[in-house]
Amino acid sequence: MSQWGPIRNLSATRYCLLTLTLLQCFWAHWSVKQRGGFVQCLSGSKGLWSIGIFKGSGPFDLQPVEEYSPRQDTLTAWPVANPVLTCASLFLDDEVAGVASPVLWRNSTGAITMFYTLQYRGWGRDAVGAATSVDGGRSFQYAQPVLQEPWALGTPSLFQHAGQVYMLVPSLGKEVTWLYRATSFPHSWEREAEALPFPVSAVHVFQHVDRWFTVLVMTYAARRPMLAGFVAHYAACPSVQEVVVVWNKGPLPEPGVDYDDRAVPVRVRAEAANSLNNRFRVDPALRTRAVLSIDDDIRLTCADVEAGFAVWRRAPETMHGFFPRRMAGEPLTFHGERDTIEAGAYNVILTGAAFLDSATAFPAYWADAVAPARATVDRLFNGEDVLMNFVLANRTAALQRGASNAAPVRYISFLRPKVRWEQRRVDISKLSPVGISHNFAKFLDATQTYLRTFQEVFGTNPLVLQEFDWTATPRPFCGSKTLGCVYL
């Protein structure tokens, strides 16, 4: 007994372990069949699709979550790494073939919900799933499908209105796009309305007001060859709503021939008379308050343009621009960019590259009291940009007098271009065969005339000198009066 007892006990132990192993294998097989698993990812099809998380300081500086520094998961047994979601991550029925089309939604508590499409085997049945992260996107807790339809679905798009969260989901193959309303976010949704009476493959909703700006350029037939390059350059900037071409003279340009209007809409506004005042004409067809008034021979980088637009949005009552000037002395005299930089202060921003509020600046420019000054601009064919500075300075001073307790408001501000060498403004006006300031002596004579007239019209000189701030960035190099200053 004592001789065989341990052997019998050992055999029994082995038998129990073998039985337990078989039970575990059966349970694993049953679990995969019932709850899904790696076998539901189809090789060579949508099953190879996965979802990853990338983090960074901006959309052009992204890293995979496992490479993002500083890491916040170094003490965990299973460090965060992409992909964060595949079809094998979902314990659903084995008809799920893949996951795709993720969108992220952050609520007021900081939790992040990822919505994505669940794509089933075959065609004609999809669902929208949800997963929630409470640790900044490092890990997600997956939920059941939150929206199911008996047809294929496109990328979901979420937005909030009046405290209610809505979701637009394209219905692929259907003649309508449905709007859904969250009844219990994020798990329960119901159809709210037919949002679009036509099929789409993807749709995104965003707040339109003050999120875009209009590029406004004034030109005429002699400068037609410059139009195509101008439109192509600024159409690449992401916040451009429309390009408006104020056409002062000559046969109208043709879309597809003189410019490409496929990237952004281009509207040509034909003027009855050739006048520099047309640049600031009140235009009911303008679709944005923000207007980038810019000459056709100025090339600002999109980085500078977008940064300038962000500054304007914080202070829309101010004209923000890239070309400073100084009107000083007795009599009042026009000083160019190099003299202005050396003096350390400016009181004019040229409207050849400046953001304005079309809702306030344009009507003020066309006030009846300003008519004599506008007539001088027409007679000299010069001075409209300086006149706008007089108008805004006078208007701002009047508003400040009417609100004595209000914080001071600047009528202009200087936008310094980016410091990177490959991202600097380019003024090609000196290379253009046409222009109003190529004869510098004649140009200076005109400035003396219109400055004197403007002071008479406004009764004073409302322009206020503002000092440059070079503490964070170096002063530009201004070695040539011909080429202007270079911002390194």
C-alpha cells in the first residue's frame, strides 16, 4: 500500500490536471464561439483594419501613443501600445469582420469616448460602437454597439447643440442621411430627423461662425497672370472660406483658365469704376466677418496666415497686419518699413496684408463724413490703406471716449512673421511690371497730399504710435530699402 500509494496519487493528480486542461480548452473554444475572438478577424479583408491612438502638440506633430513622451504607463504590467482596438478586442458575435472610422469625443469631465463603425461579414449591415477612456486615451473600456441599422454605415460625426449631443451617420446605399440624438450618452441613440435628403459617404459638422475668413484681393486685367498663383497659394490655407477677387478693370477672368476654384470657392466681384476704394466696399455677399485684405503680389505662409487669424479672433475690433509703417513729423510724413523698424514704433498697418472686421471697418470707411478723403484716394490713386488706419483710429478713439471705464483697445497691431527661414513672407511687388509705387518720388508726393487732406477731414491726426516688442523674437534685418525687411 505504501509502495503504490504515491504512484496512484500522482496518476490521479495527472488525470485531474488533464481533465482541467480539457475543460479549459473547451471553455476557451466555447468562449471564442460565443463572444468572438481572434478568429473573427478575417485575413486579407476588413479584419486587418485596426485603430490606433496618436498624441502630440498639434495635428502636424503626432507620435504613436507608445512613443509619446512623457510616458504615463511605465509602472503597468502591460504598457499601452497601438493598436488600441481591433475586431479581436470586441467580445461580440463572430459576424464582426473589422473596425474602422474612429472619431473621438471629449465631455466636460475629461473622459474621451471613441465612436467607430463595426463592419460585419458581407454587405448591408453595420453598427456604431463606443469605447470610453478616463485616462487621457491610454486605455479604453469597450461597450456594446450603441447604434445598429440594417444597412451599411459611414463615419459618424458628433456635435453638440443647446446641451444636446447629436450624431450624423451616413447611410451608405440609402437616399437619406439620418441625424441621431443621444437619449443616454453614449449608449443609447434614436433617430431625430432626416438631415440630408441625399446619400453621402462621409459628413462632418462644425461651428461656422468666426471659424473661417475670406481672402480679399483687388486686381485688374494687367495683373491677370498673377491671379492663378495667388489663388492656388491661399487656397491651401485651411481656414479660408472663400477668395473674393475685386476686379477693377478689363475683361473678367475665367475659372479654370485664369484661376482654379476647385479647392475653395472663388467669387469675382466686377466693379463699375477703377477705384482703390473698392477694396473696402460693403459687400452683403461676404460670408465671414474676418477678411484678409491682401495684395496679389504678397505671399504669406499659411502658418503666418493661420496664426494671424487666431490673433484676430481674440481681438476682432483691431486690424492685425504684417506691414507696419509710421506717419510722423511736421508736416506729417510717410516713413517706410526700414525707417519704421529703426524708430521702434509704428502707427499704420498697410491693408496689403491685414485682417479686418468687415462688419465694422467697411461701413466706417464708407461713412458720409469720409467722402472727401475717399475722393482724394480716387484722384491720387493712392492712400486707401492709410485712410483705413485713420478711419479705425478715429472710430476707436470715439468708442473709448464713450466708455471711459473700458479697457484700452488698439486700432491696429503688428503681426510678426514666423522666425523660421523657410517660413517668411515674400513681397514680389518689386518684380511686378505694374504697380502704383514703382515711381518712389511720385509716391512720396502723393503721400504728402493725402496725409494733409486726411488730417483736414478728421480735424486731427488720430494715429497713435505703438512700440514694437522684440523681447521674444529678434528684430528683422532691414538692409535694403528696395527689398524691405527680412524676418529671420
